[in-house]
Amino acid sequence: MKNKVNKSAYGYLFISPFFIGYALMGLVPILYTLYLSFTKWDGFTAPVYVGLANYKRLIHDTFFFQTIGNTLIIWIMSIVPQLILALVLALILNEKFVKGKHFFRAVFYFPNLVSTVTLGVLFALMFDWQTGSVNKMLMHLGIISEPVYWFNSPWWSRAIAAAVTCWQYFGFNLIVFIAGMQSISKDVFEAAEVDGATKKQISWYITLPLLRRVFIFTLITSVIGGLQLFDGPLMLGDGPGNTSRTMIMYLYETSFKAFDYSYGAAIAYGIFVIIMAATAITNSLTRQKE
Amino acid sequence: MSVRVVLTRTFLYLILIAVAVTCLVPFYSMLITATHSNSEIARKLLLVPGDQLNENYQRLIASANIWRGLANTAFLAVAGTIINVYTSTLVGYGFSKYRFRGRNALFMCMLATMMVPGQLGIIGFYKLVETLHMLNTYWPLLLNSIAHAFGVFMVKQFADDAVPTELIESGRIDGCGEFQIFNRIVLSLLGPVMATYAIFAFIGKWNDFLTPMIILFDNNLQTLPVMIASLKSQFTSDFGAQYVGIAISVIPIIVFFSAMSRRIKSGVAAGAVKG
């Protein structure tokens, strides 16, 4: 290899598309948003510098705090059953006797592919209190005698938003967990079987602890995604007294419906701080045990 | 097998079947309801197909250009996927095979962008697009497809093992330029990871909602998800038409999934374990 020339500088050229693309479409908008959050801008006239006025308004904005609470409630109501369901189903599908694994995994994963908007519209129609099929079915089965006005109840509205999210994402988590289980060395299981461990003991003392890392990774990434919940709840509606309005819905409505872009920019940074805080808390809670 | 084992297994199968049914019933209900008239939808529980599909469909397309939306989305998803996959592969290969100064720091920077919530810059994005006179065009939607961190990460992990350095060296000795080597030799070796990432890129673009909604005003340019979102206000009490609309948006996904399901699942798994 005497002709070997150092070509490593070409590396910068190869990686430049990411950094140029992210600078233009990611970083510049983020910094621009920061600048706009210190101005008054309605989208039509030029932005006027107003200092911290938007942030002062934000920390006294009860609507904003309500949306934080709503988002956290909907997130918790969806993530807890979602992870439990995914984990239980992954443990079942990991059993040797189960037939049709491929089919089940495909079916469980399918809702994840359909766009959230479509699911939101579909579930809004299904839970419509007068014409929706859910009320029809419950009445048919004799579980209820009067149609339930789902979207007139704060908790039902939130529960439906959470249920749709849970239903949409458990299959994704399931596949992640199964992959995590399959990456555990077969020797460990064989050794346990030789030592006479029961199936339950193997799941509880071997599979689950070894899956911890994957589980925590899923949990932490779900904070970032879950707190940005938007499309689905937007289609399902605000709920009575805005009780199922999420943070990003508030951001969207303030900016692109009420044209208060500069205040929307401050909300965006408020949301950013909350998501970072929630991620840090989740991170430290899961670390403590190690 | 003891009775206990049989009972346990039956119970576990029942759980699997119950969840599977829950996953499919909403789609079944959607397809069935789409074939009934509004008065039937309002009155009773529908379990079998009706004969009103065409009527519902005609009312839908009379005021919502759903096929145009589908074509627009298909164009954006295909073009966006090609841009995303090609540029992500360039970058992933660059990180994998070149030893330049600051490589690890830059790679970490790139991964850190995945932690930034996607909606943070949305107002600035809108203002930037306005300043560049790109509102109501596809440019912003294509430009934001350039090289995503997740794709770069996937490609890099794969390229580390799949592309032998000797092969690149021999390409250089034969007098190929660096980009010639990439386009002629490396791309074919990275085929599998590009195909897997393409599926994610495609689904992401296909379902993209907020960005087209705020950037595009012209109905002829609008994408399918935004059209679906406006069905509710457009067809307030015309449930039949709404159901046909959402069915049209789900069916391509069903077809796509049937064709790709194995690769999609192995892709999710690969991304997760390596992450």
C-alpha cells in the first residue's frame, strides 16, 4: 500500500449534508423561534422586540398549565398500560409453544403504521355519542342502557386519547421488547432450565432483569414522543373545558389559529423546558436503582 | 401435557387473540360502516357490509379531492424518501469509513439532535419558509428530508461491518474518485440497510401532518393527512363520506404493510437493539 493517500478529509464532505440540512431546517428555525419569543409578531407586520413579555405572560397562563397537566395525565394513562401490555405479550410470544407468532406480531404492529390523524378521525367517529359504533355495541351487549356522551366528560376524553395512543404504540414497543429478548444469550436460559427453574421463574428472574436496558430506553424515548402528543388529540377535540387539550395543541392553536406567533414561540420554549425536565426526571428515577 | 399446562396455554392464546381482535375491529368497523347510508349509521350497530359505498364515495369526491391528496402524498413520500435515504447513507458512510478530526464529537452532536423535540422550531420554521418565499410550495417539505440522525445512525452501524476498507482502497488504486467509489461500490453493499431505513422514512413522510398543514394553503397541493383532518369539519354529519375518506387513507397502508411486514419488523428490532 505504498500509494495510500490520506483521503480522510473527504469525510467532511460526506457528512456535510446532515449538518447543512440540520442547520437550515433545524437549528435556524429553533434559534429564530427563540428570537421571535422575545418579540410581538402576528405574522403580517414586522416583529417588534418586547423583551421577556411573552415569558411573563406564559408563567401566569393558566391555560398553559392546564395543557401541561392534561398532557402528563394522557401520557401516563397511555404509557403504563402500553408498556405492561407490550411486555406481557412479548413474554407470551417468546414462548416456544405459541403458533402463528409472525401473524400476531404483524397484527399487533399494524395500528402503528396508520397515520395518527386517520386514527383520530376514526376514533372520534366511533366514540360519537349518538352515531358511534362503540355506544351501539355497548347497548347491544346490554352493558349500558343510555348512550354515553364520551367527549362531554373530561376523564373519558382523556382516557380515549390515551387509549388510542396506547393502542397505536404497544405493538411498536412489543417488537422492540421481543428483539431485546432474542438478543439475550440462549445459554442463560439453558443453564436455568438445567438448574430446574420454572417458566415463571425464568421470566421473572432472567428475562425481565436482562430486558431492563431496553425497557428504560423505551421509557425515556417515550417521554419525548409522548409529551409532544398532537395529531390524535387534535382530531378527538379539546374536551369539555379544554381538559384533553395537549401542550402542542395549545402551541398550534395559539400560533396558527389565533396568529399570535410570538407567544406561540414562547410556548414552544416552555414545552421544551418541560420535556427536558421530564426526561431528566425519568432518567434519574431509572438510574437510582442501579 | 397436564391439564394445568393445557389450561394455561389456552388462556395465553385467548389473550393473544383478544388483543389481535382489538387491533383489527376498528378497521373492520371502518370498512363496514363506509358501505352504509347515514341514517343506518345513526340508527343501528353495523356488522355486515351494506350497499351504499358508491353513494358515500360520490358525495366524498364531490367536495374533497381525495385522490389528488393521495397523489400529492405519494409524490412527497417517494421524493422525500429518496432524498432522505441517499443523504443519510452518504453521511453514515462518511462517519463509518473516514477518520477525520472531530469525528466522534460530530457524531455525538448528531445523535444529540434526536433528543430535541421536533416541534420546538416550528414557528421559526414557518417564518424562515415565509422569508425564503417558499410558503405554499413543496421545497420546505423536501429540504427537511435531508439526512436524518436516526437514518445516519442505522447506516453507520451497518457500514462499520458491511463495507470492507480493503474494497475502498482497491477502488482508489483503480483510480476511482471518492464519490465514484460511493456510488458504484458502496451503495450496493449498503442496500439492505437502505431498504430498511427507506420504510421508516416513507412511513414518516406519508403520515407527516403538521408541517404540510402550516406550509401549504392551496387545496391542489395539500396532502392526504391534512385532507383527512378536515373531513370532520367539511362533512359534519355525513358520516358515510367520512368513513370512505379514512378507508381510502388506510388501504394503501394495508397493501404496503402486506408487502413489507417482515422487513418492517426486523427494521424496528434492529434500530431498537442497537440503540
